[in-house]
Amino acid sequence: MPKVVVDVMPKPEILDPQGKAVLGALPRLGFSGITDVRQGKRFELEVAGEVTDELLADVEKMAETLLSNPVIENFTVRVES
């Protein structure tokens, strides 16, 4: 079955306390070389049938109205095989 993935991330100007917490924990766990962490969400939508332009437009609408908060988040939609 085809899968459409929606990745949602906070906009760059929005504070990301979860990302900062992960960034602070990495050195304590022995990891180095990471200068920033941003935490987001990933939605995987299994599709019945073919992925069409109309379906992708519907997923964009879903992402804009339900899966993300467009005031503080950006999203991307892609097809994964």
C-alpha cells in the first residue's frame, strides 16, 4: 500500500523546549558534535489505491487543518514507497 508522510516541525522562530532538553541531555549521555535539536511530529497515512494529485491536495488540507498548527508549525507532504 502506498504511504503519504506528513512531517510537522516548529517554525524556526518558535522556541522548542523539547528539542532544547534533548540537546542538553546528549553530552551527558556521551554524545558530542550536535549543535541544535528541533523536535517535530511525523504522520504516516496509508492510502487505499493510487496516490493522485487530488489525494495529495487533500492531505495538504488535512495537514493544514488537523495535523499541524500553521501559526507555529511548518509541514511537508511526501510519498514514501
